[in-house]
Amino acid sequence: MKNTLVWTRILLVVAIHMICVVSPLYAQGILKKVKSKAENTAVNKILNETDKAVSKGIDKAIESVSSNGQETTATQQQNKSMDNVTEPQNINTLQYFSKYDFVPGDSIIYATNFSEEPIGELPLGWNSNGSSVIVNLNNIEGKWLRMAQRSVVLTSNEHSFSQDFSVEFDMVLDIDFQGWVVPEFQFGLLASGEQLPTANKLLNDQNGDKSFYMAISPQSNSGTYSLDSYEKYTRYFNSAAKTDNKVKEWYGRIAHVAMQVQKERLRIWIDGEKLYDVPKGIAKNGVFNQLFFKLASSPYKDEQIGIYINNIKIAKGLVPPSQRLLQNGSFTTTGILFDTGASRIKPESFGVIKSVADLLLQDQTLRLQIVGHTDNVGDDKKNLTLSEQRAAAVKEILVTLYGISADQLETLGKGESAPVSANVSEVGRAQNRRVEFVKL
């Protein structure tokens, strides 16, 4: 193992030197060949950092890989990049999400990141028939709802989702596989009908007037997923379970789930990949008003099954950005997301950014001003600077990834100075964390 590490580092040095004198694409090919020879986790981490550095040039490569073979942690990279107007993005991630076409709703009606919830408790106003509680994770920022086995969880939402809306949340699947069948995890929506959205009856029966759920059954080397919808107790649509190796890519990290409902049409993405697009997947009657999560039972101990949920956002109205721009001369979106207190754009934002790029490519005489806004958390001067950096980051992605002319874009930051909602709840703060596009 030691000799493997030594030879891998030698090959790595050779590859880095070649970056200076050959084309980036050729150098990337060399790095991929080197990477295939790595036989331990430490070496793979080194090579992953170097692979990212190819797109940023040799200087970044030298910063990312130290002389003793240790990686620069993600936290250290983020702290360094905070000094820049725009922060470096993983080029592979950017390219992967560049065709992502999810666009969230216009108006947020429910949002939570559990930041104000006490550890060890079910979130206030939520309902459950198990011991699901808020926890901290060792290597992932924020507070997370940990699902208990043999339980159903209902959010505290009390509002109708309307006929056209979007739902987003983050999930982490962290499982200690021991060869037994892992419990099935479900997430879905229901229309509670005459029942309150948090009624105890819905803990035992999630059908309501109509419902649908996606089921995920993790396996150590792959996994299966399926989709079912119901009109009351009659199955309305079914997509049989599909075995897919991509499921294992969701393990041990944050995977972003996004759903769009447009009357009968249902679309579901996980980590930027559209898994379902069903034109007649949902019954017409009834209006959704609840998001639920369900975890089955298994021979595993509870501590061996880590299913975590966070960053829930439900937004109604799915008017295309192009239509809003033509009608109003501007449009505002909460769908461009950034790391907390930073200007690094999250990959799940690329559906909105792509829609803007399509507009600008179709009409190259169109000029837009990109305006960044923040909530009121933190120092107002820092928020102003942050909003300027975020607007600049959006422009950079449009120019570098989608080939938009820089002359078509201007940027401006307004910080917390122009709220559209009171900053007294997570819904209000989420509505204020937005990016505005104004026709010039």
C-alpha cells in the first residue's frame, strides 16, 4: 500500500507538470488514467482535488495538493474563497448540472431548515407516530430530521399547495450495511381532504383524497426506486421498482430532491437527474397540502439506519421566467441558492440559471441587470457585499458555462435593504434571499 501511494504521487507530479505544457483536455485524460491506479481512499481524495484543479490552472492545483500528499479540506477551500468576488466551482459538477431543467415555484408557502428547532425533539407543529427527532451530523452543516424506523412524519404546513407548485428538500442516506434488507424510505404528497394536514389519522393512512409517493430501497452496491399515486384508495399510477446503480451515489452525502406538480403532471429529480416525468401521474380532484416521509422497519438497529431530511421548500406558481420577463420587464427567483454566508452557487440552482441563459441566447440584444438580495441575518454591510458577490457569481456562470456575452449583463447588490417579506420566519427570510433579473 505504501509503495502504491509513492508511485501514485510520482505519477501525480508528472501529470501536474504536463498541465503546464499540454492542453487541459489531454491533461484531464492523463489524470483519469492515474486515478484508476489509486487503490486507497486517501489517494483518491488527492486525485479528486487535482482533477478539480485542472480547470483552474496549475496555480490552483499546487494549492490544492500539498507536498506531503494531504488534501485541502472543503472548509479550508471555502474559507480561502470567501476573499474572492466569486468562488471556485467544481467543473465536473457544473457540467453535470448545466442541463438541469427544474425551476421552482414563484412564491414560497412553506420553508424550514430546522435552525431554530431544539436538538432531540420533533420540530414544532410537526406530527409523527415514531421517535424521529432533530440531530446534528458530524461532517454536514446544519440541523437534520432523523427518521425513525416504523414511523411516518408530517410537516407543520397548513396551506394548500395550489394546482401548480414545486417541492424541494435535501436528504442524506447513511446506512451501515450488514447484509440484511434495508427498510424502504418513502417521501410523497397527499391531499388531506376534510382532515387537517397534520391529523393523526394520516399517520396510519397517507391516501387522503389523493396522494403519491416515491419509494427508495437502498442496497450496498445499488438500490431500487418506484413511484405510486392514488385517488383515495384506488391506485392511479404505478411505475414498477427499478434497480439502479446511481442510488449508491446518494449515500453518505447530501442529495437534493426536487418535484414539480402541474395539475396532473408530475416530475421528480434527484441530484439533477430527472427520474420521472409523468404527464398523467396525478389524479385531477383534490388539492395537495401535505408533504410526508415514511420509513419502514427492518432487522437493523436504529443507529445503523441514518435517513436525514433538511432544507424543505414548497413554492406555488410555475410561470416560466421568459413569460414573467415579457409581462413585467423583470422576474425574481428564490431558486438560485448559495452556500450559507457565501457566494458559491449550489448545483440545484442551475435550472433557473439555464432558463435565463436560454433567453439571452435566443435574443442576443437582450440585456439584463442581475440584482442580489439577502435576508437580515448578520451585519448589513457584510450582507451588501455578499449580495454583490452573489450577483457577480451568477453572471460568471452565465458567461463561462453558457457562453453568454458579458456585455449583456450588469450586476448590482442590494443586501437586506429591499425585503419583500418580513424577516421574522424562515419562510420570510427564504423569500428575501433572492436574485432579481431586470430588463435594461
